[in-house]
Amino acid sequence: ATILILDLRGNGGGLLQSAIDTAGLFLDGGVVMHEKRRGENERTFTAPASGPLADMKLVVLVNHGTASAAEILAGALRDRGRGPLVGQQTYGKGSVQLVFTLSDNSSVHVTNARWYTPDHTVIDGGVGLKPDIELQPGTDGSDPELARAITYLESLP
């Protein structure tokens, strides 16, 4: 069987569409995320059917540096039962902000949308995603998260 460890540690996110597209590789259709914008109905983003890696055994590594679109990807894979999250709680940046620069070069940040996992788990506000298998990082150059992910995958039928 083909296995994959997706390491999202220290991934501060990126473009939302990239997270949705990447999740689609590992899913066979269904919900990737929900977005709620102020004054609008909730939008649901879905994956296309028959993702090419939908049957691959998978573990997702996360930590405090996993944020934004990377959290959307991790939350989608976890909520959809594709693989556990291993590591530490994620950063908790699940919102879209508009930034307005003022004449004195200060700025105003206005949140105009929030993102939720397929199970409607809130990510924003520093809440983040709690890993299924919580481990502290190694302090001696070891990588206990990677070691645990390998052990987990080897235990699967």
C-alpha cells in the first residue's frame, strides 16, 4: 500500500484555492470547507470526485506554525477521516481580513469572512486544530512526530 506523511509544520498557509485543490487530491468528492461572510449565506467548497490519492494511507503533521490555508487543508483531511493530525495545536488563523492603510501609515484590519472545517470546527481566534495524536517536538534533534506518524501508518491493515 502507498502511504504518505503530509508535513504542514511551519506552513503559514497561502492561497485558499491551493488548499482546496490540494485537499481534492486526497478526497473522493465532498466538503473541503465552509466560508461565512458577513451578511451572506454560508458557502461550501467541495472536492471533485475521484481524487487521485483518495485511497492513499495518510498522516498529517501539524504544529503551532501551521496556519490559515494549511489549517483548512489539515482540518479537511482530518474531518473527512483521511488521516489523523499528529503534533501540536495549530495557530488558529481561519479568517479573511481586509487591510486598509490610513494616512499616518497605520492600518485597520477588518475581518469579513471566517473559515470552518467540514464539521464546522472553528479555527480562527487562536483556537486552531487540536491534533488527534499530541506530541511535543524533539529538543535533541529528534523528530518524535515523524516517528509516531510512521508507527501509526505501519499499524494500519
